[in-house]
Amino acid sequence: MDPVQIVLVSDNHGRIQPLQYLRTAWPDAGYYLNCGDVCVPEVYAEGFACVKGNMDNAFEYPMSMEIEIGKHRILVVHGHRHLFRYNDYSFLCETARRKECDTVFFGHLHRYIDTEINGIRLLNPGSIRSNRDGTPPSYMIVTVTDDAVTAERHNYSQER
């Protein structure tokens, strides 16, 4: 299988310019995914498949989605219903395992995370608006092949 590139973003909280920028900066990506707290109607998130975050009650996004790419099955959620404590990913992993997913894309924490727990890869791009750990706003470029899922952090400058 040829590599598939994914632009992964979360927590833009109403800012549409970062989403527009990412579509232009990564025109050949296979997927554009938003892990929630989009805070704008779908028309303003054009090109992005979005899930509903805790701040998206007024919008018609799904609570989750599952994507199959090659040998990988990916669960996309915001995370607010799966994280009971800040660093406790057990229910998130349990949900992924129940849905037969080996990878989870999630947001909510406003912090970049790339870790593996009990065979489940957990990827959080951080917030493209503001990260809570003092690092610059960020997004992730994920590359999926049959052999691996790799992630690369990219910082986003809000002056664009």
C-alpha cells in the first residue's frame, strides 16, 4: 500500500483560518481530520471530517468515527467522554479495543501526545489555537502504511 498522509488537528475553537491554511499547505493529504471543539458549522470546516467536542453542542458532527487505512483501524473522538483523569487513557484504550481499532486520534487536552499503551497507539495533535502546556499551537501529520503509523508534530504560527 502507498503511504497515506493525514492532516490531524483539534480544538480550533472557532478559528477557521488555521483550517484553511492546512488545506493549502498540505494539498496532497489523503485525509483532513478534526478531533473536535471545532465550534463552527461544517461549511467553515470545509474539507475536514470532524467529530463533536464538548464545545460543539450546536453543531451536527458525529461523536466518533472509525477509519480503515490498509491494515490499520483508527478511532477518531474528541476524548471528553473517554478521559476521566488527565493522564488516564484506560477507557480510551478500552473503547478502541472494543471497536477493534489499533490507533486513536483524540483532542480535548490541548497538548500534543504520541504514545502507545497496551498495543493501542494514542495520537493527540494538541490544539491549533492554544496548548495548555505552554508549547506553541500544534497539529500533526500522520503517515499510515501497512507496516506503521508515524506522527510528526508541526507548530502553527497564529500570525499566518
